[in-house]
Amino acid sequence: MSEREAMMGSASTGIPGLDHILGGGLSRRRLFLIEGSPGSGKTTLAMQFLLEGAARGERTLYITLSETVDELEAVARSHGWSLDGIELFELANLDGALGEGRDQTVLHPWEIELGETVKLITDSVDRAGPSRVVFDSLSELRLLAQDALRYRRQVLALKQYFAAHDTTVLMVDDLTGERPDGHLHSLCHGVITVSRRTLDYGAIRRRLEVQKLRGVDFRAGWHDFQIRTGGLVVYPRLVASDFHKPFVGEPVASGVAELDEMLDGGPSRGTCTLVTGPAGSGKTNLGMQYVAAACARGERCAIYEFDERIGTLLARARDMGSDFEAYMKAGLLDVRQVDPAETSPGEFSSLVRNEVENHRARIVMIDSLAGYMAAMAQEQHLQLQMHELLAYLNQQGVVTLLINPQQSLVGSMSTSGLNVSYMADAVLLLRYFEADARVRKAITVIKNRGGPHEDSIRELRIDRMGVRIGQALNGFKGVLTGVPKYVGETAPLMEARGEDRR
């Protein structure tokens, strides 16, 4: 990269998701603030910024006032990185002699004045001539300054100094002050806040927010991210309106003629179908019927399992006469087990987006919403996040199948988890009823925005030959209440077939 190129445009952070949020990266020749409590990921983010610059042939400098070079190298090793392309300037409280082969400067901050400290820092910048600098951390500078006015003036002087040297600077602040420093925010061209939160159970949740970025239309709000081996993985907040794609909203068949009749041919592409009912009523199997039919047509499908093990799901598919394993080997089906204790809403949305945009999935099945709620138990605004995800899938022309269990098995029921019935374009309701001393299942369509639908209640049976839908249960009343009353003949009821006959 030429010197002119380095001075123009944006400087990539080396973190694709963060670059997307920032509108391409950080404006060059500007000063930015990275603030957050200890352990929130500031150092890792700063290192990735410098490593990206080194990979592009830029000179980079890490000025550390609080951590030692050994500590920084340990962080780098944990990610499989080498800091060979980054010049380090150390200003730390170290006792004893400097180890062999370590070409670093060691000073004692409390023994020198603020001006002398800054002079040593600027001298190191003059020697290195970097285009990217990380200044870690401002808390040491704040202690040396002793008062807010002197501290602000010194930061302003550093800003002017770096601007004259065509340098892009990240200043790191661990928020050790008593309250947020608004004066510091006003001095910086941009401010990125990272936060860390420990849940009652499960993994640590990390988020970041771009509080300001002058002259750039950035993606506002909080965004989930993780620290993995290899660095930060940022999941930009999903905004469905950014992803509209033209598609034909034709109905999607299930392969069961009677079921398709109930929905006027099937769910339309770009719609969400909610399959709800008590445990064991056949919700997942019904969703699997649509998935199997789509795979048989050569369409890519994805199933996200929050509740059931993948092995159990595949066994159930075999029992219904569908070979999901063959579809998976052929690249037509992806079944993903979602760990409820480890997954954030942003990560889950990113998984779904990757499947739709990179693998062209046409049907997405989420099993179940209760599992999703359990995975995000301490998250806020789940309803809005699910709304954005469903709207995104709709705008991509994807058929979404939401499996939602209801509490209780018989009698009065209530929906568990998120109330998404108003978001769904079609709702299939499954219930139990009793007839001839046997527990049977019924199905009906509550609504279908994509077109007309049957208002009848039919019997549902699932066996080794797949899904069957019987005639309307004209001889019963009260099936949906869970307390049916027989008033007619038993002719409409289905019996076992083939090897399932008892």
C-alpha cells in the first residue's frame, strides 16, 4: 500500500462485522476512543486493528502504559497471533532487570511528570513513523494528570500531534473513573463502547455500541459479539428492511394433498407458519413433512434444534419414511443443534443469515420457540429481535416454520415462550381428543394471510408411512377446547395402516 493510499479512505479494523457496523472501517487520520470495563475485549479489538494494518503493509505501534509486553504477547498467543509486525512501546511498573533480547523501554510512571511521559510517547511515534497507533490505556494518563482540566488539555494536545503525523489512533479507556468522561467523547472523532455481562447461568454476553462516528452513517444500537480463538466475531444488529429481495410467492406443498388443501396449496414463500399445540401432538413431525417434501424437490432447508438432539430428530425422520441423513450428505439439509446456554440473539440471527444468503436455504424451521426463550432467558427485547428475524426471512422469500409448544396436554391451554401468533402469516393448531377409548389428534388452520383456508377440524395421524390428514370431524364438538363431545358416527375416524395396525 502506498503512503497516499494509506492516508485516504477507511482503515479496516480486521473484524468484518465491526467494519459493516462502521460503514467500512475507521476514518483515517482520526482519533477514536474504545471504552469498556476490564475483560470486555478492548485489548483484543485493538490488537486486531494493528494486525490488520501490518497485514496491509502499514507501520503500526502499540503504546502500553498499563500492561507489560509479556502480557500482550500472551494475549496474542492465545489467539494464534504473532506480534512481529507490531512495534511495542512499554511504559509499565516493572521491578528488576529487563529480560534478554527485549528491545523495549521501561519507565516508572509515578516518578516522572505528565509532560515527560507524553514526550517519551511522542518520541516513540517519531521513531516508528506509524500509520496506526493504539494508546492503552488512558486511565494511566488520567492518574498522572490528577485533574480533569489538565487531562483534557493533554488529550487534546495528543490529538493534534497525531493528526499532524497522518496517524489513525485508537485510545483505550477502561472506565476506571467515577463517571463517563463526556469531555473525552467530544474530543474524539468516534467512540466505541464494549460491555461485558455475566448471566446467572451460561456464557458471558458481550456487546458493543458505536456511540458516535462523525460523518459516517453507521449502524446504531447494541451489537452482540464474542471473543473466540482468532479474535472478535461481531454480529451486526439485524435490520430486515436492508435485505429485501424480489421473489415469487407461490405456495409450497407438503406432499400431503389433504394438508395442502387446508392451506389453499400450502404456505406461500416469504411467509411464516406457526405450528402450535401441546407436547407430543406432532408439531415437529408436521414441520419435518414440509422439509422432506422441499428436499425431495431439490430445495435447501435448515432446521435449528433448541430442544431435541439431532440423532433423535434423524431417527424420527426415518420412522416417518424420510432419509434426512441422505439429504444432509447431498447438501440439501442442514440440521444445527443450538446450545441454549451459549448462544446470543445476534449469533443466532447470524447463523440464519449465513444459511439463507450463502447456502440459499428456502425453508427454515425453528424448533422450538420455548427453547429459544430458554436460550435467551436474560435477554431483553426478544420479541423485537424475533420480529426482525422473521421479517428478514420473509423478505428473502423463505418459508419459515415456527414450532411453538403450548402448556398443558388437555383442557385449557396457554402459549409458552414468545407470543408470536400475531407475527405469523399462517397458524396450524394441533389438539388431542378422545374417541373410542383412544387418544387421537386433530388439526385445524386458524389463519392464513396468504390466501383462503379451510375452517374445518380434521384428524391427524403420523405413522411409519408419514403424515395423514382425515376427513372433517363432523361428529364431534369441543375438540379445540380439549373436552370433545361425540355427537355423530365414527366413520370419519382413521385407523392404523400397514405394519402399524394393532
